[in-house]
Amino acid sequence: MSQEQHVFLEVKDLRTRFHTPEGTIYAVNGVSFSLNEGETLAVVGESGCGKSVTMMSILRLIAMPPGKIVSGEVTYRDRKLLELSEDAMEHIRGKEIAMIFQDPMTSLNPVLTIGRQLTETLRTHTPMTPEQCRERAITLLDWVGIPDATKRLYDYPHQFSGGMRQRVMIAMALACTPSLLIADEPTTALDVTIQAQIIELAKRLKQDVGMAMIWITHDLGVVAGMADRVIVMYAGFIVEEADVDDLYDNPLHPYTIALLQALPRADRRREKSLKSIQGAPPNLLAEPVGCPFAPRCEFVQDRCVRENPLLQIVEGKHKAACWVDVKTGGLR
Amino acid sequence: MTRYIVRRLLQAIPLLLVISLILFVLMQNATDPLATMGGRTPTRPEDRARLTRQLGLDKPVYIQYLYWLIGNDWTKVDLDGDGTAETQGKRQGVLRGDFGTSIVQTGRPVTTVIFERLPNTLILMLTAEFVIVLGALLVGIFSALRQYSLFDNILTGILFIGYSMPIFFVALSTMYIFSINFQRWGLPHLPTVGMFDPKIGKTTGQIILHMILPVFSIAFISFAAYSRYIRSTMLEVLGQDYIRTARSKGLPKREITFIHALKNASLPIVTIVGLDLPLLLGGAVVTERIFAWPGMGRLFIDGIDRGDTPVVMGILMLIAVSVVIFQIITDIVYAWLDPRIRFD
Amino acid sequence: MAQISPTQNGDLRRCCFGFAHLVFVRRRVLFTEKYSNFTNTKERLQPPSAAHPFGTDTVGRDILARTIYGGQISIAIGITAAFVEVMIGILIGALAGYFGGRIDSILMRFTEAMLNMPQLLLLIVMSKFFSGQLPNINILGRTLSGSVVVIVFIIGLTSWPYLARIVRAEFLSIKEREFILAARATGTPSWEIIFKHILPNSIAPIVVSATLGVAGAISLEAYVSFLGMGVRAPTATWGNMLENAYRYIESAYWLWLFPGLLIVLITISINFLGDGLRDALDPRSRTV
């Protein structure tokens, strides 16, 4: 990891809000990060912390209205995605950047055959003939491990189990061999055994295809085995960013620490058993003054309530947004 | 599939029997068929008694219903009122396709009388339904795609007003404006009543010209209701996860709207159309009255006014049967559109 | 529903607008019966003038007065018919939904049979059935044609199936909830569970349907009366003022314009109120 890698996706100061009758929801509040070729980035955080909204903003899949990308810059291979026309954006989606979603039960169109849903991406983005599209679809279904692929092209989503549907979703995303795959909690809605299979599939994708991936999850356990780098999000902010081993060995943000403590681990002694995070998830209806995690933080200081810490480099490539040095408990 | 259709038809039989029984009883007490026998009201008591016997009205209601249903050719009836049944009955009953004879148009079979008028109603209603569905699809989809835009807001307001309008008001105002006042102002105007101008004759052009206002009146109200329905259905479908998936695949908007969204939205729409279509057969009563359109609705009103029970019953049963048939057709179309539904 | 959140504010605003509209329309309606039935054959079919702002009808009655008076009757018919509809609908829907099984299937078959007929045709047949010579009746110092009662009754009798279906669906889902199971476990009698536990919890869709039912009943009365089978003389309603008005469409537009316009206004107002109520009370069912 030491040599300079080619950055091909860069997000700067992304802010997304939703204007709802209840008020404005501050979903993403100035998120910046970058992604290298072939790298797997995990984005971790509780539900509602803005992980999905960030990724959907990148692909401009946010429903507008009520959503609005207030500011920010997304650069993908020298193209500013937020400034592209809708037509140009259609050529990025599915072809260059593909996305898979949380719930495979609802993410496939129930009235269209799997074959049709697989081939339409190819028809849209490549000059392939229908026959070539079909061949490709079969290859893809084979690759993601769906038996009897030729026949199953004519089946409808309801004829597949949840895990099989997620495989179909992955096959669909891979159709045009995109350079980036964004996976939005692809295993959350699945059984544990099926989860493991899907994660195996993703690892294979990384090794065999070398595709860059952004893997959104709220499960730090999943992250350990596959990610290169991790971003931890809270209340629409990135609170910590580190290489995966650094994050596990040396978490710098109290929220990350709390998340890790809430994770069951085989190597941990029983009396240090699971700890839950105190307090309620943040209210996104108001722009936070001070650190959004302060009300739940066990290291909280006066300054935390007044000023929101920025994400800054702490050591090497390890970044955190916290006033406190968690090792000493004092201000940094 | 065949088994399903047969099962549905069998289930419909008791339903239709109950409907027919209720309507028959209501009709027996609602009107006096003797009041307007072919335009001449019989006044002499012996005439009345004879006619009552001939029409079988002297029998208790349940016997009358039985005769109506299965006929009376298996028994003898008392026509001369001497207390002994000696004349063989001639009626075959509804179950064998004999709906009896019209009282107003003396001696003509009910089926002939109805089928004379049926095409006139059908041409009006099918054209209206076509206009409604096509227009409502366009407006509903367009307005759903531009939710909360100025266009959407204005349209929603207009549709709301249209939805609350009684059909006679639309009919009378359009007639007043487009035929009467346009004529007064010397503009080309639409005809007011009838199906064609007797001076010109029953040509296609004439019929189309005479259809414009009635079709508009019928379509106007349902159009508003349908557009509102299609708009909300489309909005619901457009918010689904699979639409987000389709967008994430970079499909063109056209394809997302008309294939991914519309195919799903068409399911509830098909149901509504299928259930409404047969009801339209009787729904033209007011329009046909205002525009003097010689259809089934007018036949129905005339039948009610003049006590022509057999014709009225015939029309009501025709509608009830078509409702049942259309429900089955709707189910089949639904299953064809929605792969999740299989009959076996 | 104890609190009104900012979401419902807009809905409530719409709701209030509908209500204000109603009050406006209703105010024109407070007028006397005697004047509205006063015939002056010398002034037949007079166009609108200062003396008769809405003109006069075929027997020289003042249309403004009749519109005002008829409006009271129309609205009264609408409200009472909707009440009848709601009573029958709740009764049938509640029984079917709560007891299920045989009762449910018989009641629902019956409901289906009702829905198999166009309501207007059914109304016409029933109106004929009940329209023997009914005596005039006196209510609150007014003389009403007996046909008013008939119309109220038959509109209620033909309108309930949709409501019954809604109530049944509500009952089916609510009766499975824990608090109902708890009530049953403690031996609460069925009628008490139905009327004190389930019904109050399914009131939102019922209130909405009842409101929309008033608008429906007013226009149904108008349709039937328009066809000459509704409310009979001497009582005026907006509907029977239109009866035969279309025969004068060329010579006397005021015969149908004013009562027609008021029917449109009142249905829009009530539908507006109902729509606002639906959005405020029952956010789940936003479809038409």
C-alpha cells in the first residue's frame, strides 16, 4: 500500500439535504474522501448516518425534490459528476459506476424477467446484438453462481430466493464491467449463511476482476475481511478514516471505539462483554452545533459542545474528527 | 386457466340468482305494467283482469319469478279466469334465453328490443372509455413525472374540480356553449340531440358529429377520476426500489417510465378499467337522456316509466352478467401482466 | 392523533378552506320555504333581473329563493343519507370483519351483489319501488314531500358497500392486534370489543368516507331527481329544479345554470374537506 496509487474518484465537501414537511434534514454535511483504482473502501455507521445518501448523491440517484445536493464536487476520471447533464450521467450509471442495493426482494422489477433486466443494461450501454447480450447474461449468471443459468433467464424475480436475487443484482451490476461497484448494505437483508456467500462473491470480484468497490455496511465484522480502507460516518459527517488494520488496532474516535465494543469477538474475555452505545441516534433536523456525537460520548469535553471538530490527519493516513485524545482522555 | 374460469363462472351463478331475485321483487312492486299498455291505458275492469292474467301478474311473486327464470311451458296457466288452468304456457324462461316480450312494444321479444339499442350505447361508451383511458394515462403519467411542478399543481386542481362535477352539468354547459351559442354567433356548431340529422340520414360523419358532446360529457368526469388514480399509482410505483435500480443501471428515462414503471402501475389500472367498463353500460342514463341518444340508458328509463318490467329486467341482467364476465377477463389480464399470479 | 404535527398543517389548511367554502355556500341557503314555493304564472320564465336575480321558472317561481331553499333540502338529504350509509356500512363491515367465517362470506357475497349493479340504476328501481303516494310530512316547521325520506333511505341503502369493505378491512387488521387479544382474554363481551375497542381505532377512514359520502349523496339525489324519479313537488332540491330544465336549454339557461353551479360548488367543497381530512387523519391511504 505504500506506493502512490491512482486516485480515480474524489468527493469534496458533499452536502445533501432533504426538504420535508417536518423541516430540513441535514443528511450529508460536508463529506470528502477519495478512492484509488482497485481499492475496496468500507463505509460504516448506524442507519441514518448518511452513508447511503452520500453514495446515491455521487450517482445523483437522490429523489429531487425532496432531496437536494447543496454543494460539493464529485470528480470521476476528470469528469465532474454533479455538473454533468442527465443524459451524460446515464452513460456513467451502470456502465462506469454500478450500484447494488440493500433489499434484493424489492430491488428487482417484479414484472420483468431476469433475462430482460440483465440484458437491458448491455443493450443500453454497449453495441452488442441481442444474441451477444443473452450469451453475456448467461456467463454473468454462471459467474455469480446461479445454476442452470440458460433456463433461469426466463424466470421472474419471485421465483428466486433472497440470496439468489442478490446474486442476480450483482450480475446486473457487473454486466458492463464497471470500474466501480457501490454496494449499499448488500447483505443486511439476508440470512447469515447467505451473507457469507455474498461476501465470498465480493472477495472473488476483487481478486479476479480487480474492481474498485465501496461497501456500505453497519457491520464492522463484515468489513475486517475484505476492505482496504474504512470510513466511519456519524450524523452525515465522516468522523474517522483509516486503513482497515489501523482502525481495528488503534481507533481514534470515541464513536469508532463504541462501535468496536458493540461488536461480538471470539478473542474477547467474557466480562468485557458487549457494550451498547448510550443515548439516541442524532437528530438530523437541525444543523449541529459542536460535535454531533458529543451527547453520547464518554470522553466529552466543554469544547466538544461548542465546536465541531474537523476531520484531520492524526498519524500517517489515519484521520479523525475529535478534539479528544482517546488514549489520555484530554484535549489533543 | 380453464379450470379457474369454470370455477369463477360457477361461483357467479348464485350471485346472479340473488341479484335477479331482488331486482325482480323490486320491479314487481315498483311499476304498474297495465298503466301504459302500448300507449292505451285499459280502463274497463274486465280488460284489466284479462291482461293481468295474460301477463301472469295474478300469480304470487315467487311463481312469477319462477316463470321468469325457468319458463312456464311445463305447466298450464289459467287465461280466462274460470279457475282451471287449461292453456299450455309458452314462456321458456331466462335460463333458456327467453327474456319474455316487451310490454310497451307489444309482443316484441325483449332480446330484440335490447339488442336494437345495445350497439348505440356501445359505440358511445367504448369511444368514451377509449378517450378516458388514453387521456388519463397521458395526463396521469406526465403529471406524476413532474410532481409538485406548476403544471402538476394546476392540473391537480382542474382534475379535482372535474372529479366533483355532475355529468348533467357538464352536458348542459357544453351543449349550451358549443351548440346553442355557437349557432347564435354564427360559428360552426355541434348538433344538440339525437344520433343523426334526419334530413341527412344515418351516415358515419353524422354519427361522429353527434357523438362529440355526449362522449365529452361521459369522458370528462371519469377522465378526472382516472387521471388522479393513475397519477397516484404512478407516483407510488416511481418511489419503489426497483425504479431506483433501473436508474442506477443508467437506463434512459423513457424506458424507466414506460416499461419499468408503467408495467407495474398498469396492474391496478387494469382492475379499475375492468370493473368500470360494464358499469358504463348503464351509466349513460343521464347523458342519453339529455342528448336524446337512442341507447340502452334511455330504453331503461322508458321501461321504468312505463312499467316494461321484462325489458328493464333484461337490461339489468345483461349488466350483471357482463360485470361477472369482465371480472373474469380482468383477472386473466391481471395474471398475464403479473407473473406472480398463477391460477394453478 | 393527539398532536398536530407540522406535516398536517398544510392538510389542515386545505381542510379549513373546504370548510369555509361550505359555510359560504351554506349561508346563501338560509331562506324561507313559503317564498320559494310562491307561484306567479304571470312571470313565467323571466330572465334574471333585479326583482328575480336568478330569473323565474316555468310556473313563475323565483329561482333564487328556490335555489336557497332547495339547497337546505339537498344538503340535509346529503348528510342524512350519508348517515344512513355509514350506519349500514359500519354494521355490515364490522360484523363481517369481526366474526369472519360464514357470516363474513355471506355478508361479503351480498356486498358484491350490490356492487354488481350500477348504483344509479339501482336507485332508479328502488325509487320507483318506494314511490307510492307518500303523504307530505312536517319536520321543524317545514313541509317536505314524503319522497325526501325515500331518497335519503335509498341513497343510504345503495351506497354502503364501499364503506362496508373499508370497515371490514380495518376490523380484520385491528382485531389481530395485541390490545384486542388482551381485551378478549379478559372476557370482554364481543359488542364491547367491536364498539369500544375496534371502532374508535378505525374511525379515520370512516370519517373520510362519510364526508365524501355527503358529496356523493348530494350528486346522486341530483341525478335521480334530474331524471324525474327523485324528490317530488312541492319540495325543491337542486336536483329536481334541474328536472326538465334541459328542455329549455335554448330559451332559459338560468333554469339549470344556477342550481347546477351550486351542486358543483358544494361537491367541490365537500370533496375538498374530505380530501384534506384524509391527508390529515389517514396518511396511509392517499390514493383516490
